[in-house]
Amino acid sequence: MARRKTRASGPSDESLRIARTITYYQTCLDSSVPHETARELWAHDMATPFAAGVHVSAAFARGLEAAAHREAAGRL
């Protein structure tokens, strides 16, 4: 028998992928993020957590991931 996902278990992978995409657009298109940073974030696989890179600091990546989790939690 299939088990249903409950709120306590957190957002699904699909919800997080969608939330990361929304967070990307909100961050990069609605603020003054440098082009290089936006480009690196766009190349990111939205199925995995945001991570630091050449143009993305660890603190910035953590903030984006936290925002994505908040966005996904709001969509449960």
C-alpha cells in the first residue's frame, strides 16, 4: 500500500525544484544581482540545493536555499 506524504515530512522534491526556480527568478530578475551570478545560478540544477560557486558565495547560496524551503513549505 502506498504511503502518503505528510506535512511533518517536509516538502517533496518536486515542490523544492519549483520553489528553487521561483526563488531564482525572484532573486535575479527583481534585484541587482550581477549578471555572472545570475548566469551561474541559472546553470544550477534546480533539483539540488543551491551551492557556492565561482560567483555565488556560500552565504548567498544558503539564503537562497532557505528562501526556497520557505516557498515550498507554503505550497504544501
